[in-house]
Amino acid sequence: MDIRDFSLDHFGLHGRVAIVTGGNTGLGQAFSLALAKAGAHVFVPSVLDDDGTTRDLIEAEGVRYEFLEIDITAAGAPRDVIDTCLDRLGSVDVLVNSAGICKLATVEDFGRPEWDPMIAVNLTAPFELGHEASRHMIEQGSGKIINIASLFSFLGGQWSPAYAATKHGIVGFTKAYCDELGQHGVQVNAIAPGYFATKITEATRADPTTNQRVLDHIPAGRWGDVADLMGATVFLASRASDYVNGHVLTVDGGYLVR
Ligand SMILES: NC(=O)c1ccc[n+]([C@@H]2O[C@H](COP(=O)([O-])OP(=O)(O)OC[C@H]3O[C@@H](n4cnc5c(N)ncnc54)[C@H](O)[C@@H]3O)[C@@H](O)[C@H]2O)c1
């Protein structure tokens, strides 16, 4: 591409179709709306429907919103997600693996009942969804897979060995998929959000000592607002990032440098 051909249109997603797992709450809702604002139709598979807020937000952008109530860890669910999206919206151009859970307990109390569901939601489901989506993306010669990592893709953290294990794992999966899929025009990257004020971090924010410890560690001096993630999402989903492969983009107010 000649440098004169670059344009802000390269950030646009007009007519594209994006799947955002768990895309009607928390960070997921911000990923969905960011993609819709860039012009993409949005398909959200999740265990829980919301009160209609996400549909209203997305449709207000003049794009389509489709919801599928599904547990993405159930046998055959990832294939159902991809097939239903293809059936309802005609394509799968972007996959954002956002759905995630976090169970907290000390090392002594953290056993298989805590470990197994986290591996299933945070790691196995993104892998299976990526596997199913990549068939379609390889065939069309393009696609974007964005895995949602975490600061605990780099750090240990207390009270959830499975969280760090799954978030380290999703970065490995991102790199492995990137390595094979780059040749097919499919870019696989990750976003590692820092500390954001959502349901998953309620317990951390409720404890004044832990809350202050987090704040003291953030050069930006504040918890992340979900809107802080929207630019990174559009970038990694768009043509503007076509030569960005296997990258983990931290959006953390600088947490990792301190
Ligand atoms: N909130 C933060 O500060 C933060 C920081 C770093 C990374 N993350 C990651 O961001 C992602 C989104 O987290 P969030 O904070 O928006 O949490 P959230 O709890 O608001 O959203 C998680 C979503 O996943 C869905 N979900 C859970 N299990 C599912 C299943 N089995 N099948 C289908 N859907 C399922 C839930 O219904 C919910 O909509 C997660 O991967 C999380 O680990 C969050």
C-alpha cells in the first residue's frame, strides 16, 4: 500500500460481522458497542440475556444485533455459535473471546470445583470458538480473532490460580493461532485490560485496602472505565491492524510498568 492510500476509513468495519461472547455486560458490552460504532453487525452469545439495553445501544448505531442464549462450555456449543451467526448475519469476520469468570479462594481452598469451570469458560471455550471460526476465516482469506487476556497473563495474583493459568494460557493460544493463521490473512491478537470497574472486580473494589493497593499501582491514578477499551478493540478488529499479529495490547493505565 502506498502511504497516500492510508485513510481513517481503514478503522471502519462497515458491513462486517462480529461475535462478542458475553458481549452484553461489563467489558463485553463496550467491545460490542465499539464494533457497532465502527459499522459492524454484532452477534452476542451468552448464558444470560440482559434487559434490552445492549440491543438498544447497538441498534441505535444503525447495525444489526443478534443474541443467542447459550452456555459456551456445553458440548457442541462453539459450533452452534458460529453456525447460528453465519445463518443469521451471513459471516464471521471478527471473534472477540470475552466471556470469562473468576472464582476466588486461597491456595488451600482452591480445588477442582473452582479450577474446572474456569478452565472451561476462560480457555477451552475460546479455543473451540477460535477453532470453529478459523475454518470460515481461512476460507474467506481474512478474519480477526481478539482474545481477552488480563494483567494476570503476566502476573500471578492472589486467590485465583486458575485465573492466572487461564489468562497465561489464552496468550499462548493467541500466539500459536497467530503463527499458523497469519498466512491466511487472519490476525490473532489479545487485549489485556488492567483493572476495570465491572462485576468481576466487585470483590476487589469492596475491600478498601485492596482497592487502595490497586490504585497506588496505576500510573494513570484511576480504575479503568470500560470506554477506555473501545479504541483498542476497533483497531484490532479493523484493516488498520492488518500487520499486527500475535500482539497482546495492554490497556491498563500503565499498571505493568510500575
Ligand atoms: N473487569 C476487569 O477489570 C477485567 C480485567 C481484565 C480482564 N477481564 C476479562 O474481561 C472479560 C470480560 O469480563 P467482565 O469484567 O466484562 O465480566 P462480566 O462478568 O461482566 O462478563 C462476563 C460475561 O461472560 C458471560 N459468561 C460467563 N460464563 C459464560 C458461559 N459459560 N457461556 C456464555 N457466556 C458466559 C456472562 O454472562 C457475562 O456476560 C473476561 O474474560 C475477564 O476475565 C476483565
